[in-house]
Amino acid sequence: MSDDIHDYSSIINLPHHVSETHPHMSLYDRAAQFSPFAALTGYEDAIKEAGRQVSSKIEISEEEKLEINRKLNYLSEHKKDNIEFTISYFIKDKKKKGGRYEEVTSTLKRLDEVEKYILLKDDTKISIDDINEIKAEVFDSFED
């Protein structure tokens, strides 16, 4: 081979080209070009879903159900007083058997005894059958 084929002296000290139209590619994006093809689309999501924990719904006694109904009736009768209470209720999971418990503090907007749900001031709708507990200062004076 001749020396003129490997002679880069005319270009070796030129500045590195920077495009004015295309943004500089990050190292992360540059590395992603060489990542393996994901042949099992959705596999990672399926693994995450399988590992996600849900709780079972706690069955409450008839006595506890009566207590919840008594408290709901009291809150409904005194709705104009805007009594603030904390309610614990079960939310069914849409993908798995089970769900999770949530606790919210609010005031009652509506009690629908026919459809068996309550509506809170923030428009949260809760099935009466999913209520686990209701706490409020006004109930502390109730006799057992």
C-alpha cells in the first residue's frame, strides 16, 4: 500500500462536525440502538402484574354492619351540619381477585339507601357494602 492511502494529515486537525438541523443524540439513545429486540411484547408488564399485591376483603359482622348503618343514618339526618368523618372502604381490583383498602376524610353529600351507596362532597361514590369503618368525633359519645 502506498503512503497516500493512509495519509490523513489533511483532515486530522479539522473540527468535529456538529449538525445545525439534528440535535445531538444522548448516550442513552445511542446505546438503545444496540439493545436487543423485545420479542415478547408485554412480557415485562405481565411479570409486574403478577407480582402486584392485592388484599382480600374483610368480612364484617352483622353487628358491625348495623353500627355502620346507624352512623350513616346519623350523618344523613345531620347532613346540613357538614360533619366531617373518616371512612375506610374496600376498592375492588379491576384485574385481579381482591383489591385494596382506602381511607378518606370528607363530609356526606348524599346517602342512597335504594342503590346502597354514599356520595361524598368530593363526588367519591362508595358502595355501602364496601364500607369497613366510619370514624368521627361525634360518634365518640355514642354508647355501645
